[in-house]
Amino acid sequence: MDAFAIFKVYYQAGMLLGPLVGLALLAADFRLVCTIAAGIFGVLTLLQWRALPVRHTSATRTSGGVLAQWRTVVANRPFLLFAAAMIGSYVLTFQVYLALPLAADDALGPNGTTASSGLFVVSAAVAVLGQLRLTGWARRRWQPEAALVRGLAAMGLAFLPLAFAPRGSSGAVLMCLVAAVVLLAAGSAVVYPFEMDTVVTLSGDRLVATHYGLYNTVSGLGITLGNLATGALWDFATAHDALWLAWGALAATGLACAASVAALSRSGRLAAGRSKPLVA
């Protein structure tokens, strides 16, 4: 779990520093951007080649090949239910790039782009500075399932202040945007390590990479459909002067995710991997 938390720190640091460095290099020469980017990927390739353990081919043969592995993962019902329950959390996380910038533009006009950039910085800063502290704090107080439920609920509640912010008050909207980003990032920081650890648990320590591959595929499809729905709802809410509807729907998404994970926990499905390892 600590490894997942540390990964999230470096991931967010890269998300913050990458665009800033890229813009600085772009001001000098686009070819320089391409050269340095290619160099970074080359170095990462070498580092992974040196660091990753050797994979024995016998492991692939005993697992029955790629198709057999996918059939095993698709047959893992608790894992599929958990993946479906977590889709909404990814939809909410990606609103930092969709609904929140739209709200900044709506409230601040020409200054909306600057405000959106500031929101990205705040989100990354919360993750980089608070990830390890939040992970340790949550682990000392809650069981993994409880941490997931509380983190997901916090992600949903992050959007509620915006539902009550007066649309004509740019200052009030900006404060609500900052509060939403902070709570959303903090909730995501709590959820992520426990979420990744739960995927390992539900895999029964078998075909872990394949489970992660399908999990990310499901999440990616959910993000695509969720953003399309959010965009359509935003257009409808804007046309009818009812932005509270969009924020209420996002808040309800987070609470629905929390309720779904809580239901899976009560049914014992989230512990299925501990007591009944999968056989490939």
C-alpha cells in the first residue's frame, strides 16, 4: 500500500511539473521539446529494463495463455463488481479537467483560464504534500473498506458547495472551486492506495497485472462515457440556469460509489481474494 501511495506522489508531481517544463521548452524551440521528451522515455526504458525482474516463461504456460487469463479475470465476479463500483470515482477525478474549468470560465470570464491553471496546481500540491500523510492517517483509523467508503463520499461531497454558490458572485464561486479541488484531491488520495490494494486482494495474488489491465480498461471507458454525460448535463443546466443540477449529479455519483463499495463490503465480496484465491 505504501508503494501505491508513493507512486501517486510521483505521478501528481509529474502531472504538475511536466506541463510547466514543457511550456518553458516550447517557448525556446518545439524540436527541443520533442528531443527532451524522447530522451526521457529512453532513460525510463533503460531504467525499467535494469530494474524489472526477469519473467520466467513457465509462468505463462501454467496460466494457460492470454485468452485463458482473460477468461479467468472476467469470471472473477467480486472484482468486476468492484471495478464497476469505482467507475464514478474516476469520473469525479477527471472533473478537474472538465466541469471545474467550465465553472471557472463561467464565473470569471477571461480570468477563467488562469484560475483553472491555479486549480491544477492546488490539486497536485494536495496530492504531493498530503498523500503519504493521508494514507498513514487513514490506515491507522480505518479498515481498507471503510477508508474507501469515506474517501469516495468526500469526493462526492466536494461538489456540493458549488451547487449553492451564487452564480453571479465570482469570489464565492472561486472559493467553492478551491474547496472542491482540495476535498476532491484529499478524497482521491485516501482512496487510491486502498483501491489498488483491493484489486490485488480480489485477484487472489494471481494474474495481478491482467486484473489491473481490465480494471484500467473499465475505468477508461467509464471516464469517456462519464465525461460525455457530464458535458451534456452541463449544457442543459447552463441553458436552464440550473448549474446546481450538474453539481448535484456529480455529488450523487460519489455518494453512489461509496454506497456501492459499502454494500460490497457488507456482503463479504471485497475479502473474497483473501479467503478464496483464484485458480488460473
